[in-house]
Amino acid sequence: MKNFKIAVIAGDGIGPEVIRSGIDVLNGVAALDKTFDVELEHFPYGCNYYLENGRMMPEDALDRLKSFDAIYLGAVGDPRVPDNISLGGLLLPIRQKFDQYINLRPVKLLNGAPCPLAGIKPSDIDMIVVRENSEGEYANVGARLYQNSPNEIALQTGVFSRRGCQRVIRYAFEIARRSKKSVTSISKGNALAYSMVFWDQIFDEVRRDYPDVETHKLLVDAAAMFFVKDPARFQVVVTSNLFGDILTDLGAAIAGGMGLAAGANLNPERQFPSMFEPIHGSAPDIAGRSIANPLAAIWSISQMLDFFGYEQWASKIIRAIEFLLVDKKTLTPDLGGSARTSDIAPAILTALRNS
């Protein structure tokens, strides 16, 4: 029997509530499958830890985490802690230290999910966004000069390496080749004459190795428009750290909302743990009220199982989520229901047992 060690960082706000549901589903799947089990260890890192200790996680946190097979993250953020501190003190160090250079976000409209776009069918929104996740605009290289003076200057430098661009673009092409789908590269080469022209050049170099894969290139502003006007044109999307961050939130908005948005931060070589998370915020305004939607957290468990090699269970979880959306009897208030957060995992497990 395989044993997977999972580090759990429930985080802030609604994080502990939705993560609890995801853990219930993960344990339930392990019990149904009987070929693997999971060993969970919880870490109290996040904004509450910062308010007590002056840092988001202890100095040796990454050393503690690196021996795990995966990290399961809830949500990070608190109005009392500046966002640059919460992001820069926890998420970015984990992504960069563990070389989680692939951020994988499905933008898929499930049957029964709400969509703000008129005349759209579920088959019209079915893409995977491959976002560079370890460098680019989030490398946090820069400076502030002459602070608090009239001549103050802020410099923010995007870091684009040949290796970093090549590996994320190639990862997208491998997905496209396996699934017989097209790849669309999204950049801004007309305005960013160094970083994005470099990105476009490397995309052209890599695509020569995949003559069987249909390719497209779009500027990010045009891509944002087409996400809304013609989402069916996108299948596999590859883009930089910043553009991917923005576009996937737009993707969530057209594919059921943030309550159905999951993300995986992958180290494909498995030299370090990968991290799986719902991509919604900590929603402190509804924390503790048992109305948070845990479906994104459960979807991220599907991504974890897929990464571990349990593709069938990953697909079954998505179908179980779809069953709840269509059935409409067990949904949280954001999806028009009256169920509590704790009601969702048992309903998902019932659907899995009946599948």
C-alpha cells in the first residue's frame, strides 16, 4: 500500500473550514480505494502566526515541509496583515524554494455551474491554463530609492530566464500533445520589448518540436476580451506569472465563480513537494459562519490525486461535484443553496460511492 505524507496549512479565514471538507474527501477516497492511505500533519502557518510571531512561518518551515509528498493549502490573508507580507512570507517562498514552476489551473464550466455569459454551453469553456509560477513578474526583484521624498522611485524587475520559459512552454505542449488540443501563448510583446519578446521567441523555438500541435499567439488584452467573447477558442493556455494570475481569476468568473476555482503548484520532477489549493481568498467576512463553499478545495484534492497517479479518482471527484451542481440539493448559499460547509463532503462521498 502506498502512503502519502501531506502537510496541511489550513491558513486564515475560511481556510480551515474548506480544508476540513477536502481532507474528509481525501480520506474517504483512500478508504474506498484501499491501495493507498494518507498521513496528515498540520502546520499553523499564516496571518495569525504572523500576528503572534512577526513572520508568516518559522525560519525552518521550508526544511520541515520539504520531506512531504504534497502540501494542501487553505487560504492566506487577513485585513490586519498587508497582502505583500502574507504573499511574500508564505506562498512565494514555498513556490520558489520548492521549484513549483508550473501553476496548473483548470478553467472548466461544469454541468449545473452558473455562468454569467449568455448562450454558453459547458463545452464552450474547457481549458487548462499553464502559468509560469517561479519567476517572471513575481520574482520580487527591485528597489525603492529616495523613499518618502518627492523624487522617490520604485523599480520592479521581471525575471525571465531561458530555462524558466522553455520548461513551462514545453510542459504546456506536452499536455496539448497528449490530449490532442491546441496551445495558445499569451504575452504582451508589442509593449514589453524585452521580457515578452523573449517569451515569444522561446515559444516559437519550442513549438518547432511539436509540429503536430496547433498553436496560437495572443496579446494579453485581446486574450482577456476573448475569454469573455469566445472562450471556446482556448484549450491549453500558457502564459507568464502575472498574466496567468489575472486571467485565471477572469476564468473563474466565467466558469462558476471563485468557489469552483482550484489550482496546483507543481514541481513536475517531484524533487520537492507540490502544493494544491483553492484559489479563492480567505473571505474573513464569512469565516466561521459555515457558509463557505468547499468545492474548490475538493477540486484541488482531485488535482492532488491526479498528480499522485490516481486519474480515475480525480475524474470521479469532478463528476461528483458536477452531480451536486446539477442536483442542486446540497449547495452552499453562493450557489443558490442552503447547505452548510460541512454538508458538502458527505454529499460528495455519497456520490462517489454511487458512481
